[in-house]
Amino acid sequence: MHRDENQLSHDTPNAPGGPDSLDEVTRLRYRMIGISFYWFAGIVTLQLFFGFIELQFVVPGDGVVPLPMTLLIVVTAVCWLGNLLAKLARLPNSTLASVRCETVFFAAAAGTAAGTYELGMNTHVAIVGVFASAMATIHKSARAGHIKLGICFTIALIALYARNDTQVVPDNSYSMLPWGVTWNMFSAFLLPYAFGAILNQTIFFLVASFSRSHQRQIVALEQLEHRSERDTLTGLFSRASLPTKFKALNQVATDTNSQLAVALIDLDNFKNINTFGGHDAGDKTLTAFSARLSETLPHAHLFRLGGDEFLVVQVLQGDSSEITGRLQQCTSPMKLVYEKDDLEISSSIGLTIAAAPCSYQRAVSQADIALRQAKRQGKGVTVLFKPGHSVPDVSDVQRPFAIVSPLTDHTSKSEIPAREVGAAILSGQIRYAVQPVFDVQTQRISGAECLLRWQLSDGSIVPIHHYLDTFTVLEWQAPYMNQLIQQKEQLFRAIRSVDEINVHFNYAVETLNSQAFTDRIIGALAATPADLRGFVVEICEQGAKPAEQIIADRHLAVLRKAGVKVAIDDFGAGHSNLERLTHLDADILKLDRQFVALSTHSKRGLAILENVLELAESLQITLIAEGVETEEQEALLARIGITEHQGFLRGRPVWPESFIDQLRQRNLGEHIATRSTL
């Protein structure tokens, strides 16, 4: 365990060994002592009360309380008073338990002596010894209970022999009681003391058994926790433990000079090792590199994020040059031998130094930007994040190197570098256009889908397949996140102020379950509820994986409460199939354009549409047909009951200003198709 981890364990509230910390077994012991004390004190108090009533009103006499009963009254009062003072003084649980145990033993000893000497309280007084031994057993050990039980037994014997014989035997010839008479009088006390010994041993056995069982449970939980927070291959911390560990490190770094070093590491050309050497070679490489990290950075917290990505977090006190130098050592090539093949691996590192406490999401985002910079510089290097250097600004906007003709085919896809995409977001060149959803039954616009468009300064449009993957990665990273969220808010409010129609925005599955979406959207809505009726989260097929939860239950509950609707895009294609309906309670299904195209010349396609419509109606889901481009398609869809359409026939994507002007007419008709389009 690293030095920082030890510090974390000591600083954690209620950690084992802390001044106020108690394990579950100890808490149970103290609770049992408290219950036993109140039972004992209550029983003895009632016994004294009834004895006092008997002396005063039942038994003829002078009304004088015998000395033994007076002694028991004083002892019982001492028990109650000692417990009350200990509670008022807020003594620790251990001290309070000792006070209770010792006062009960004091009462047990005094009561046994008084009751035996007087022989007026019969065997009731022997029950006191049972309580004393039981509480001693719970508090300390079985031996302590047996010792106190034996002390009470001895006190009873001494008190018996201390009696004057005239109190029992009329014949004054005996100065002391004979053994036979002694045994007959004392045998009545053996039964409760024997019961006390049995109870003593039983309690100790139960407490010891619970303690052993509890310890085994703790060990099992620790092993389970270790497996859950550790990567099974490398032994480093897993991605799931990162938020918790990062929060704990923020709490440790309380010094004003404390900083957090966060480094994101990516192995260079790791795919080649997996491809040509096999996954066994890849596993050996990851294990060897993890060992190298542990050896080079002994005081850092190391995480494997997945694949060949690693994260390093370390608390710094002062200069950061040491960790920078150690990270640089990790970038140098490392040679491995696997089945007589020589493997060589290096790494690229993005590093950020942030003042503690700092945001986990922001620190990792900055490290990621620095890592991208390192990759662009030729790999095998370490880049330190600097504001304004690694993040592009508006002046970085340039025409992408990719072919941007509108006629570009998907087969010639060429991804635009992240720096240029980021610059286009910040400059506003990437923004949202709007395409209407038209209801042929009411002849009105029923919704609007907001679609990404990148328009260059010369008016040409960059095909979205050249930058969509990169945009999905950058969308929820600083500083692009604020820019895009503000665009969505302004566009949503502008459209809803004209007509209360649904406004659709596309989200990838990975985005909906990302930490940034959780913090910025779900967390904000949970803290401050907002009215987002008409806002539609449209889940696109981009990047989605089958058979996975689409939206976390908590996310969906928060969105529903705000009035947000959920739509499944491209239904019937890719991963947007019936399986998605089992994982998500959707409000809207958007039929993929291929079904619309097939329906005009395929009876089977038409039958599929009719069955999908029947399914949607039974689930109370709105059905929207995409890709409606001909009047024949529109008429066919309307005839079978699908009345909401989206496609070039009724409107191409236009800039928000044009769409809002058209929306004000409240009747789209044939006009949108003749307007300027994108």
C-alpha cells in the first residue's frame, strides 16, 4: 500500500483504531451491557419497592427498615446515579460500559452479603450474582465472569457463617451453625449460581461465535472490495474506483500548497502487438508496463482505465519536476520477449497539475487534451497541459484537409483531427440546423430535430461522417461542453416560445452514461428541477453496443421528472431494434428510412410497418417515419396510420432563423421544400 493510501485509511471517519471507532462486535457488546444493566437495576428496584411495601403494610412490625435492605437501597441508588452521571458526562462507550459493570458488581457483592446474612430476601438476592457474572462476561471474558460469580458465592458463604446462631437455632449451646444446618440453608443459593455459571458460558460462546463469524464476513467483504476496485489483469485500481479515490485524495490534499498531478497514459502501437502477437502477448505487455509504472511511481495511485489506457494521480507538495521526470522515464521504449519474438512498447503521456481540491472531470479532460497533443507530436513524449496551448481557440479554425464536397461518398471517410473540430465548435462554425417533423393529419409541424452542421467560411458544408466520431468524444469535454449546452438551451427556448412542439437532440449511448453527463445534466436537474417539457433525448445508434443498459435508472427518473421525453432513432437498423424496447421505456420510435423506402414496392415491408405500428400503439409510443421523400411514400404511410413524417418531402434541414419564421406560419404546407436548405 502506498503512503497516500495509509494516510487515507487513518483520516477516514470511524476507521479502525480511531478514538471513537467501534467495530460491530464491540458495539454489540456495549449494547448488551446496557440492556443487562437496565434489566438488573429495574428488577432490583422493583424488588426493594415491594419489600418496602411489605414491611410497612403487610408484616407487623415497628416500620423500621432493616439494615440489609437499607444497604441494598443505597447500592441500587449508586447504580442509577453512576449511570446517569456517566451519560450526562458523555463518557466514551468503553468507560460507560465499565461504570455499569462495576456498579452492578458492587451491588451484587453488597446484596449477596446482606441477603445471606439476614436470610430474609431468600434466593432473590442470588439473582444479582447472575447479572454480575453475565455482564462481566459480555464486557471482558468468560474468566472475568467466573471470577465475579465466585466472589459473590464466597461472600454469601462468609455472610452465612458470620450470622449469630440464635437467629436460626433456638438452642444456644451452639456458638456457630453446624455444617448440616449450614448446607440446608445455603443449598437454596446454589441453583441460581449454577444457572449463572451456565449463562456465563453460553453468553461467552455466543459472543465468541458471532465475533468469529463477523471476522470471516469482514475478510470476505475486503476480498470482494479488493476484486471490485482492482483490475484483474494488472492489479492496479480499476476505472470504477477512480471517482471515489479521486475524492478521497482531494480530502487528503488539504495543505494550501498541495497540488494533484493527473497523468493520462496511452501505449503507442499497442494494437499491432495484439494483432500480430495475439492477446496473450498483449496481456503480457500490459502486465509488464503496469509493473514498470508501480516501480517508477511508488507514491502514486495507478489506474487502468481499460485497454491500453492508464491514469496516474498523485498528491504533490511543492515542485512537480520529480513526477514529470518519472513520467518521462515511462515513455521510453520498453523491450519484451514473447515466444522468441521481440516486442517493443512506448507510451504517450498527457499531464496536468491542478491546485487541490479540483474537479475530477476537469482534471481528466485536461490530461486527455494534453495526451492528444503528445500523440500529434510523434508519440513517446510527455506533454504538460497549459491553458491556451493545448486547447484550440477561434484563431485555430482552418479548412479541414479532408475532401468536403457535398458529393463526398462515405467510402472516402477521413476523420478530421480533434484540434480542428474543437476549434470549429468554439468558433460557432459547428452548430445546429433544424429539420421539421410534419403531421399530415393536422397539416402542422409537430416536432423539430436539431442536427449538427459544420459550415465553412466559404459556405460549403463539411460532411458529418468526417467529424461525428470526434465530435462525440469532444462534446462533453471542457471547454466545448459549455458552448454546446448553451446552443441547445437557446435553440430549445426559441422554438418553444413560438410553438410548443417537441424539440429533438441526438445523444450517443456512451454520452448518456458518461460522468460528464451525470455531473452536468443529471446532477443539475436533481438539485434544481426545471421545466423541460417538449425536450426530446433522441438516442442514436452511433457508438451504441447491444444488450447494454441505455440510460441508468436514476438518469431516466430525473429526466422524466423534468418533462423530458425519450426517442429511439433509426429503429429497425443496427442496434436500434426490439431489444432496445426491453431496456428502455421510450416515448417515441423513429422508423429507419430503409423501411419507408421498401414499403412502396414490397408487401413484406408494408406488413412490417403495419405490425410496428400495432406494437407502438399497444405500448402507447408515438411513431415517426424518417426518410419520407416522395408523395407516394407519404400517402402510403398515412393510409396505414403513420401520420408523423420527417424527410426531404416536407422539409430539409435549415438554419434556426428560417425554421422559426416558417413555424410562425403554423402551417407548413408545401413551402419548406422551396426555401434555402442545408
